[in-house]
Amino acid sequence: MRAAIYPGSFDPVTYGHLDIIRRASSIFDELTVSVLNNNTKTPLFSVEERVRMLEEATKDLPNVTVDSFSGLLIDYADRKGIHVAIRGLRAITDFEYELQIAQTNRKFSDGNLDTVFLTTSLEYAYLSSSTVKEIASFNGDISKCVPDFVAGLIYEKYGFSR
Ligand code: PNS
């Protein structure tokens, strides 16, 4: 059984994330998408809200489950008995940051956690959760970035009804 974890903030989930989830779920038998509960960031959505959005957005993928975690990814992966983390790469700038984290995770897990990178489809290469939030905060159009129900929830957070 080949299992993988796709960790991230997912604040909120975008079409870029969903592209990675869909492709990773076709490579691995089981994919756990896991939301980091990070006390140092002030997210737009609570962990519970982000989990619910991911569950709704991935409900057509039977081998995908959604979870959350706190602390180190290597400890969470160890508890779950999973040895592969998935990360999406949009550009070379992502790579520099991701390479360091991947190597740290591999080193500190004594080789028990490897990272598999998927390159984001070109149509989503520009996309990030931060950009989506910035556009939405000015009541801009984010319909090309996130599913409709996610867009509705984002606008709601910024006090817009669309
Ligand atoms: O979506 P993001 O914010 O780019 O995801 C980053 C994430 C969650 C993958 C990364 O910050 C993470 O794994 N954090 C948990 C703490 C940890 O294990 N850090 C890596 C060693 S420095």
C-alpha cells in the first residue's frame, strides 16, 4: 500500500492545491491531505473550516482523506506510518525553500520521510492562497482561483456578499 501525506496551510484551498491533490491521489493508493495547525500564523480560516473546505472539494476522490496536525511533520508522519510527503512546486523560488525543508525532514527522520515534488500545472503556476485573499479583500474576481463554494466563504470573511 503506497500512502502519502500532502501537508500545508491550505488557507484556503485553491485550484493549484486541488490539481496537486488530484494527481497525487492517482499516483498513491491513499493520500492524506493534512492542514497544519500553526499558532505562529494568523489564518483567515480556522483549521476546522479549512478541513471542511478540503473535504468538500475532494469528496469525489475516494482515496483522499483530510486531517490536521500540530508540531513537526516528521512526528506526524511517523505516528501515521507514512513515509512520503507531497509538495507542489510552482517556480524556482518554491524549490529553494522546499528543498531545504525536504532535506531537513529526511535528515531528522533518519531517512523515514522523503518528499515527492509535483510541478504545478502551468495554468495554476501563478496561484497562491495569499494572492487569492488579497484579490478577494478588494472584492476582486477569484472565480478562476478557487471553487465557487470556497470563493463564497472567502468573500463572507471580508464582508462581501456576491
Ligand atoms: O502551505 P504551506 O504553508 O507552504 O505548508 C508548509 C508546511 C505545513 C508543509 C510546513 O510548514 C510544515 O511541514 N510545518 C510543520 C513543522 C515542520 O515539520 N517543519 C519542517 C522542519 S523545519
